[in-house]
Amino acid sequence: MTNTFTLKEISNKTIDGICVEIPSIQRGLVWTPRQVEFLWDSILRDFPIGGFVLSENNKGSYDLMDGQQRFNSIQIGFAEPDKESKAILWLDLKLSDMVRGITRKYYVKATTISHPWGYKNNDECSVLSAKERRAALTLYYDTDSKNIYKDDIKIIDTYPFESRDGFPIPLAFFLNNDSSNAENFLRAITKSVESLPEKWQIRFWNENNKKLLNNKKEKLYELFSRIKSTYKVPFSILPKGSMERESNTEVNPEEKSDLEILFNRLNTGGTRITQSDLSYSAIKAYWSEINSKNEELAKQFMPAPKLVMLLFRLYLTLEIPDCEKFEPQLTIKKIRSLALDQEKKKKIADFFLNDDKAKKILDSVKYALIDIPKFVQMRILSEKQECFLLLFFLAAKEFDLNEINAKGLVLLLFWFCLDINYACNTLLKSLSECCNKTDVLKKIRDSICSLIENEKIVIIYSPQDIKGSLLNENGVLKEDFKRESVFPLLRRILSMKTCLVYAQRNYLDSIFPKFNPADTISWEDHNRPWDYDHIMPKDWSYNHFKSVLKTRVDFWRDTIANLAAIPFEINRAKSNYDNYDYYSLHTKELFFDEGFRELNSSITSNEQMVTKFENLSFQRFIQIYSECYKVFSDLIVYNEPERIGILKNIISKVGNNAKLYFINPPSPYEIEVTKQIDYLHSWLSVEIELSKNCMLSFTWYKSLINKCEFGLRKHINSYEVDRNCYNDNKELFDDLVKDFRFNIENKGWWYLHSESIKPEQAAEKILEVYARIKDRIK
């Protein structure tokens, strides 16, 4: 054995007739089109591309330990194009009129199912613009109405758009041509290209190109004969014994195994294997029997690595009776220890393979989430994957996820939860002992109230609450709306584009039914097929001179109140002009008001127009938020916390002079409680006005620290304590310090202050102090 591959051997996945397999730790890694195109440019130029590392296995074949992306890229080059092709490599024989500043000699061009038009001719292989994509589809199908997210497009029917004036031929036609001379080589190529679709034939198979191919036959024959016969790629073989010693050696769970160290050292370049990749690969290596099952379960739902990790964590959580915390993220150490325990290893395999346990759980979750756009689901998975773990748990307990509104629960947690691990563990602890739907719903609702009170979920006002707080008696947005208690929630939602996507879900699904970001390989480079279009064009305010009116416009300009998710090509056509024809055709789906047509580019200098824009934006926000709120509103059922009874008791005994206030961070303003849900604020305070400078106060900060404060403080309308007030009442204050053990502060918030009071003593204590000092404060 010479320890080198020929290109043909790589394409056949053999070496000296022995099969080469891709092990779990390498399988699934993919290169970008740029890397593939440049690899083949290097091969055709006889440049070295680096070696491979193989290891002997127990099946009489070799495992490819390093170099899978290069291995796969070479195989793609040899793959004959057909209707099932997911990628085709083309060689463009016309190199004239190409872009300057490039380093390529040979134009190998890739087309894929997500980019059937190919990529730019520059060294970056940039993606085509929306206009160019439309032009490409018109070229292939005589219409620009085709849509890769909606129509069944076969890449055999396409070719690289940037080669439309060139002469692209599938690379495989050259590589698989084993003719013995240039004439036969030409005849074989001719026969192959005449099997290509009619559109290719009409555009490229003309007399000029036939003549060009004939003129290049000698050079092409020599080039491909040479690289197939003489181009070799070196490889190294790890002895079988070293791998066996690795598998038979007892490894300290605290340490990395030799195999893990090897992969980390080999993968210092190219597409680097992350710690997550290593964990996933370790599972696939130790539980090889579940690989295909996991990939089958994950298909069209979520990336396989994410799924297997979640299901492992679910299984380990379910194994502990009345578990109060979900199994944390799996480490290599944990995976290895599970694999070394043969009983646990078998149970985990059974969880995937026997009785379709895992499949039933996933089917239940998929059905429950069917109305949530896949794009939003993938964002949840990326940012708060514990939401999926919670749903898997509920499904494993055989609760009907639709009856308990699992969809609403997931969206509520995704949009409004500030500590997802804490929240999901709280729900797990609460739900572990539930046995019926009624219990589960009550526990979920009670837990949400508790999480809001403990500042793990933000206060969630209804659309009506927001309208009632921010609109004046004429139904117009208040000038000082930013001081209202609902403002922090308004500002939060305005920045959440997933709320907009959810609200527009039916429209987006009808426009892009084939788009599924769960298929991460197919849709690489396609974060989303829509653009977020500014309804009022951004340029009408952007880069204008600063002014009060511009600031008012800018508050709404880049928020979901002024954005719509529409196809890229529509947005590019609209550009920065007030062209609302498309919006008028989709008024309901895009929450569009024809009043936007009354705006123009002079908006930042026209107060009446700014007010119009503010109110149009606010009303559109309410429509979008209403669509989102109704999905989880039944989970927000107010249950009066025990402490509210204590606070209400204080107010009832003091009388009308006492009021209850809250603070809604990050707003510093104290606001009187007027809505039921305001009782769930963590910071609540009973305030009794004594003078224009002083109030008697009992403040209860629930959160997790459950802190109570009591004393005399500044008036809620004051910025800080008034030193004159303290000096004028010093004798009275000194008596209070002596009799009630107050501390003298006389700065910031407090005049006199104590943290020793217990909530249940608060009513009696406040009445005693109030009786002593009322009508005496100067």
C-alpha cells in the first residue's frame, strides 16, 4: 500500500478495494460552496489539498478520522447530475469577462437545492441578490413567479446564473470520462451534454460552444487524464491496536480520552469541531445503534444533534422520581460514564428504539406546536431550548399538550421569561406529581404567577391594558406615554421580530411552504426567505438632523410596529419609496392601514404627520400583539398572592390616606396599583402621605430575597429626601428612633428606616407609628 488515494478511489470510498467509512464524530460536517469550489480549483491546478487520517476498525474496513469535508467535496465532483441531485459542480469553459481580483484559474461552480442559481464569480462566492435570483428563475422557467420555498425546483433544470454567458458543463462529465484519446473524450462529453435539459441545450449547445469544446479537447483530455492518474492525496493510518487500547482502557471520567484529544488536535483548521460536536459525536460513537433512528426522528423537526441531547436529558430526568431539576447539559464526562454503565446504556437505547417511546413524545410535541412557524421554533430551540425539554417532559407524562395549551406556554416563556432554567425547573417541580389535566393547568397558572412575582417572568399586560394606559380620552397616544407602567412591556415587544413572524404566520406559510430552517444543511445561507420592510421608509428619518420630532419618529421606526415580513424581491422593488400597492393587496395579513399613505418624506419637520405616524404604529402594534397575546392569555389567571392580603389589610385599617404603589424596572417611577396584574409586581409599597415632603411607608420586595422595609421616606413626587423636612421634625424623628428602633438615614430615599419588621406585624406597627405622628409632621 502506498498510503495515497487517487481521486477515483475517494469517489468510490475505497482504498485498495477496502471500504472507507465516515465515523460518527465526522459524519454530518459540511463545507460551504466556496470551500468546495476552491478545493477543486486546487486539484485542477495540481496543488496539494492536505492528507487524510484513517484508522483500522473491526469490520475489516477503515474509518476516516480526519478530512471528511474534502472527501465529500471530491465525491460531489464525480456525482452524475440527475433529478435527485442536491448539489452539482460545473466547470465553466469560458473564462472571459470574469471579475477582477480573483485567485482562481478554473471556474468550478456549485449549484445546490437552496441556491439553484449558484453563487457569484468572486472569491467570496457571495450569494446573488434578489433581483438576480428572479432573473435566474426567469431564465430557467420563463417566469419569475417560481419560488424555491414554494415550488418543486430540480437543480438539474438550472445552471450557475453567473455562467449564463459562459459555457458550464457538469464536472462529473469530465471526471467520469475514461476515454483513451482526445477524440473519444470529445465524443463522450458530447453524448453527456446532449442528455442535459432542453433549456441548457438551447442556451449553450450552439455552434460557437461546440467549436470551443472541440478546440479545447486536447487540453481538457490531458488535464483530466493527468489528475485522475497522477493526482494523489496522502493518508496516514492509525494502527488498529491503538484504537483497541483506547476502547479497552479505563479512562478517568475527569479526563479526555485519547480519541477526543486526537480529534481536537486534528481539527485545528477547516470546519472546527466544537465541544457540542464532540458531545454529539460521543453519543453517536457509544450508541451507534440509535444514530439512524435519531436522524429519522429529527427530520423536518430540528437538527439531529439538538434532538439527541434533549432526549438524553429527558430520559435522565424521568429516571429520577419526583425530580425537581432537569438534567443539565451533558458533558463528555457524563456521556462516557453513562456508556460505561451497561444497564443504563441499554435502557437509553431502548428509550429510542423500543415501543417508539421517543417517537410518541415527539409526535405529541410536533402536533402541539404545528401553529408556530418553524422559524420561530428554531429561534426558541437556539435561545431557550429548555422550553422543548419541558414539552418533552409533559408529553412523556402523557398529558394532552393541546388541552393544557403547551403552545401558549412555550411562547410565553420564550417571549417573556428572564431566567429560562429557573422557570422550567420551577414548572418541573410543580408538575412532577400531577396526574390530570385540571391539576396541570392549575399548577402551570400558579407557577406563572409565582415566576412573575419573583421577577423571572416580566409582567404581561393585555392589549386592552396597554391601550387603556397609553391612550387619552380622545383615543390618541399620550404625550408622556413612556412614564406609564405598561411602557417597559411595550418597548420589549416592539423589539421582538418573532412576535411579528408569529402574527403573520398564515401569510408566511402560504408564501414559503417549503422553507424549513430545521434542515440546517439544505438551508445554509438562508436565515429566512423574507425581509423586514419598513412601512414608513427608513430613509425618511435616518441620518436627518436631530430634533424632537425625529426622536419621536425614531422610537417607532425600526420596531415591529413599522415592520412587515414580506418577500425579499417585493421589498427590493419597494426600496425606500412609499409604494404600498403590495400592502393594499394584503391589508389583513400585513396589518396595514391605508393611513400610512398620508405620510411623506417631510415627516421629521411636520408635527401633525409625526402624531399620525405614532398612532398608526401604535394601533398596528396592538393588532400584532393581540394576535400573540390570545395564544397564551388563558395561562395568565390571577391568583392573589398571600402578601397582597397583608398589604390590603394595612390599607383598610389606615383608610383612604393609604395607597399601594409598584415599580416596574427599569422604570424608576412609582405607579399606583390599578390593575389586578399589578399585584404581581415584585416591588410593592404601602404609602401614607404625611406632608408634601414625607410619607410613611412599608415596602415589600418579594423576588427571591423577600425583603421588607419600614420607615419615613421622601414623597413619591420628590427626587430625594428634603433636609429641611428632617431638620424641622428632628425632635419627633429622634423620639421615633428611640421608640421604634429606626435607623437615621436622612439621604436618598429614607429619613428613618428599618428592615427588622416582619410582614405579619406590619399593619399593627404602621398604625402605631401613624397614630403617633399624623398631623405632627411639619
